[in-house]
Amino acid sequence: MSISDCKIIDLPKIANPQGNLTFIEGENHIPFEIQRVYYLYDVPGGGERGGHAHKELQQLIIAMSGSFDIVLDDGKDKIRYHLNRSYNGLYVCPMIWRELDNFSSGSVCMVLASNRYDEIDYYRDYAEFMRARWGAE
Ligand code: TYD
């Protein structure tokens, strides 16, 4: 599992002058079964979130409104994504350190997740994450 396993997923978009519509039909569009949905909002402009990795959790992260950046880090490589379209989701596989920053004010970040919340699934310490990924080199 590396950052090359993470990717932008183009979701269906029904364009209409009266407003666009996007839908997600579970495993038709994303590579896991959705067990949880949560969202970040009222993040101060320029704010930062994240700073952790998950042992098993898979996620699809969508900028429902506004924009923000996500930096993915597998301990060897890093990549920065700018999310600003509600028909694009960033798929994040397990064992990837992520930081979210550069939030525009009023933005909403929705996350579809493959499991319920479980603190045991988190690495919140970067050094511990690196040891788990690459051993005590
Ligand atoms: P956390 O995942 O650390 O958020 P972020 O990475 O965006 O800063 O979660 C923040 C707090 O919310 C933490 O105390 C755990 C709690 N939480 C839940 O209770 N349920 C959830 O589904 C999530 C995502 C977080």
C-alpha cells in the first residue's frame, strides 16, 4: 500500500442549468462498503486537520463545498492534492499518513469510511507510523 494506490475518483455528475447532481452507489463507484459518513465544517480559513494514519480504514474524501489540500505520505513519497469539486473524491487506502490544510472558509469536507470510528485503528504519532511501515531501520 503506497500513495500510488490512492487516487482521485471521478463520480457521476448529472449537469443541469438548475443545479448539478452527483450520486455514489456504494461499491459501484468506490472500492469499499460504506460503514460511516462524517464531515468537517466550520474549519477556520487556512486551517489544518488530520495528522494521522489508519491501520485498516479506507476513506473517500470529498470537498462538498469550498476547497482544501490533502498531503498523502507513505513514508517514502508525498503528494499534495487540491480538492475543490464535489464530483471528485480522493480515495485513501490504509497505512497512509495524511494532513489536511489550506481550508477555504466555509468549506465542507465529507468523508466516506469503510468502518466505524475506532481509536485503535489510528496512528497519531508519525514515528510510530514509520516504525510500523518500515521497521526500526
Ligand atoms: P480526528 O479523526 O482526529 O479528526 P481530524 O483528523 O480531522 O483532526 O477526530 C477528532 C475527534 O473526533 C477525535 O476525538 C475522535 C472523534 N471522532 C469520533 O468520535 N468519531 C468519528 O467518526 C471521527 C472521525 C472522529
